[in-house]
Amino acid sequence: QSAHRAGLRSFIRYGWRWSWRVAAFVTIFNTVSTGLSVYRNKTTISNFASAGAFTGALFRMHLGLQGLAGGFVFGTAFGIPAGGLLMIMQKLAGETLQEKRNRERTELYEQKLAEWQSRLGVTEVLGQTESNAQGGLEMERARE
């Protein structure tokens, strides 16, 4: 029991030390890779490699130029398989994020177009009603 408690205390102590680092690494990696995908309007392995390189270099920047280069290489080496795995999982799910984004964008465009056309139709009906009313007033004036 004593060894178990000691192991649990160590796990909590060191787990906390590493948890915020891992969370920060994953957040920066996902932000950069998503930003590149949105900016370039496509999802490729190079987005994940670049995100890994940037994040790795950022986390090793305090070690100088060698640390920066090492983090760059290390991040790229782990970004490529991570990106490949994510892309394979998306393909297996049936729809990639890019396809979903394009589909939603098309649906929103079609919805707005239909709404605009319905409003335009109401405007045309009002215009015809108004012109009919003006025509009726002119006919009454002509009769007088």
C-alpha cells in the first residue's frame, strides 16, 4: 500500500508538471494546422508537418539555435505521422473536414440565395400592386 500511495503521489505531482505542457503543445499544434488548412483551403500533410515544426521549435527555443533546429526536426518528424493518421481517420469516417466545410458553405449559400429570391419575389409583387394602384388612380382622374 505504501508503494502504491507513493506511486500515486508521484503520478499526481509529475502528471501536473507535464499536463499543462502537453495541453499547450497540442493547442498550439492544432491552432497552427487548422489555421494553415483554412488559409490554404485544403488539408495536406505539409500543414501538419509545418505545425509540428513550428510547435517543436517554439518549445525548444530556450535552448538556443541547436534547440530550435532540434525542435524543428523533432516536430516535423512527429507532425507527419500525426497528420497522416488524422487524415486517414477522416477518410474512414466518410467525410473529411474539407469536404464538410465545403458542403456546409454550399448549403448556406443556397439557403441565402433562396431567401434572397423569395424577398425579391415579394418586392416584385409589391411593385406590381403599387403600379396597378397608380394606374387605377390615373384612370379615375381621367374619368373626372
